[in-house]
Amino acid sequence: MSAPHAPPHALRVSGVHKSYGARRVLRGVSLALGPGTLAGVVGENGAGKTTLLRILCGQTAADSGAVEHRGRLGYCPQETVLNDFLTVEQHLRYFQVAYGLSSMRRAEELMEELHFSGYRQSRVAVLSGGTRQKLNLTLALMHDPQVLLLDEPYQGFDWETYLRFWSVAGRLRDRGCCVLVVSHLAWDADRLDALYRLHDGVAAPWRPGRGG
Amino acid sequence: MDNPGRRFATAAAFALLEHTRNRFALVLVVFYIPFWLTMEHWFVAGAPTGFLLRATGRHLTVDGNRLTMVSGAINAVTLIVGFMMFMTTFKSLAFDRRLVLAGYPRVCLLVAKVGAMLLAAALISAYATAVICWYWDPVRPWLLMAGVFTAGVGYGGIGILLGAFLRNELAGLFVIIMTSLLDTMLQNPISNPGATKGGVQALPEYGPTQVSVAAGFSGDTPYGHLMLGPAWFAAMWLLGTAAFRLRTRDHRPAAGRRPLSAAARP
């Protein structure tokens, strides 16, 4: 139970456990993030970062523990989950209907911000890895989520796009969105309000270069 | 914006578009069907062939060349429709799961896929029947087309089921080819003219083959057999739907699901 005057959390994870057979991947992950927070989770390959994010977005069931989030949820998977037979425009229309949006204004803004408006009529199958990732990200953001889960969202981005990504993420935070970015690297620690390290199945607050 | 009609129309339009952009399947339809039927027409002797048409209980003696073409058309259509539905289900499963998590109703996606499949199967069956009619005149071409269509629909259901269960493209294609091969060999009048053993009725191509052969060479209409292909489809589709539901489950607590869609916006 929250204290009466405690700030409301946007995302709260309590004691999440997950095992695959005998391998215990998550052993009681707990964290709480407020609205307008840009947070990161880092960890080595196989630490369970993607499993954690899949549990947070509802794609995978936890063995035990609880996940709560307030507001619309956006999730950008690590691998680009797109349909190669459809164009960029058709993807946007499909998700416009899925989210029940009356316009694609936000999607158009994001395409401008990420510089891929010129590919609107292109089939996804012929796009570069970076442009596919931009569309992957846009589909997670176009309904203006209040809690956003991003799994290695800048894979395949060039340097300029990488910087633009952080500028988009910063603006989302300023608008009150709770953004959780999962990465296997801690290069971006300075851009984050909170950083957790997933190690031995547990998430603990962490500052790079200070051990732990 | 939450109009169910719009959701269904969008999903149906994109499901159809996927089929039209499956170039390999289109090449198979356009070239393989006439090639296969032409080869049969060219190479298979037209000697009289006798067999028991179980649907009517009558023994028929017909042109072996024409009988082979009917069987060949069914075989080709089942392979193509089964392959199309396997590929579209297999390739779009992760994408469909993402759509479902974003708020797209599963039922819209599933019904749209079936609608697109029925249209594709109808067009392919009409095309295969037209090729047969190019070479000879079946007694009732429309019923022949219906028989071939029900075969395609049955294998479309098998394709959906395999696409929802299997995790490997090659495995899916292999299972479809082997099933169709076994099915054709065990129950059709060319390879098994007597077909006296009980149980052949349970094979997916049995009903459609009986209907198609009756349409090609007699004035009988085996209405019951016309329903066997769709029955196969229904059974496979139900299993496929259960698998689809299982693989696109939302594991968040019920209270946490509503905010995903704009309908739940404050």
C-alpha cells in the first residue's frame, strides 16, 4: 500500500520471479518508477532483461510477483516485429485502428522526428535495419503512451538517429511519460534519471564505474 | 474509431493484400496448376478406368486421363491453399500478437484471415476448373469447382493450424506436402479404385474428391460429401484458433489491460 502522500507510481514491479526449467532468470525483481521518469535497466547478455520487459508488457507470464502500471502502455520489442508484406503507411493504419486513434498526427510527428517520412509508401521488406527499427519504435509510440517499455530501441540506428532517439525520449519524459529503456550497455547513464542493474536475477539501483 | 466494421475491414483488406504479395504462391497458381494439368493430359493414357464412387454407391467406368486431371486439380489446389495459409499464419504470428496487445480484437484478425482464404480458395478453384474445362467438358463444372474449393478450404484450415503450432517453415511445408500425398494416395479412385476399407471417409480430401468426381462424370450431387471439406476446415480452424489464442495471450492482470487502447483513455 502506498503512503497517503507518496507520489503516484507509473510503473511498479514487486517480487517478480521467472524460471525457464531449472534456470531461474528473475529471482524477485522489484522497482517503482514515477511519471516523468526516464529510467534504464542494464545487464549482461542473458541476465533476463528481455524476459523482464516481456513480463511488464504482458507477453510472458511471471511465475510469481506483481506488475502494475498506470495509463496507456507502449512496448517496443528488441527484434523488429513487422509484417514484410505491408508498407510503412499500412503498418501505421493497422495500429491506428488497433489503438483506436482518430488521427495519425502523432505518428506523422514521430516519422518527421526520426527522419523516415520518405519511406511511407515503401514495403517493409525492402527497408534497411535502421529504418525498420524506426518504424518498430513509432508503432510503440504513436498512441502517446504514459508508460513506455523499450527493449534495446536504438539497435541499427546511425549516430544522428541515436541522438534523435534520446531527444524524443527526453521530450516524452518532459510530457510526463514514464520511459524504461533496457540495454546491455550503460553508455547512456548520464541521460537517465534512474538506472538499475539486473544481476543474479535481481534489479538494484546502480551507478556505472562504482562496482556492484 | 472503435467501429468493429472498420476493424474487420482493415484486417480483411490487409489479409488479402498479404496473399497478393505472396509471389511464390502466385507463381504456383498461375503456372503450376496449368503445367501440372497439362502434363497429366499429355502423359496419362485415356484408357477406361473403373472405380467405386462411394458417394453414390455406383461403379463408374470413365476416361482415366480425365479422372487423373480431377485428382491432380484437387492435389494442386490443396497444396497451394495449404501452403498460403501456413505461410501467412506462420509469418504474421508475432505481428498479430503485437496487434492484439495493442488492442486489436483477435476475432477480427481470425475472421479476416478466413475471409481472405475463402476468396483466394474460390479464385484458385475457379482457375483450376477453367483449365480442366479447356481440355474436356465435365458434366457439371460448377459442382466440380465447388468440390475443388472444399478441398482447398480443408487444407487452408490445416495450414492455419500448422502455422499456429510449428516454429519452422520447412517443417510446415513438409507436413502439408506429406499429408496431401498420403491423402491422395489412400482414397482417390486412381490409386485405390475400390476404396472399400472403412475410415477413408475421415481423410481430408475424401469428401471433395467424391464431389469432384461425381461432378465430372455423373449427374449426382452428393450434398453430404460437399460438407466434409468445410467440416475439416472447421475442426482445424478451431484448433488453430485455440493455438492462436494461447500464443497471443495477454498476461497482464485484467485491470492493467484497459489502458492499452485509446478507448480507456481518461
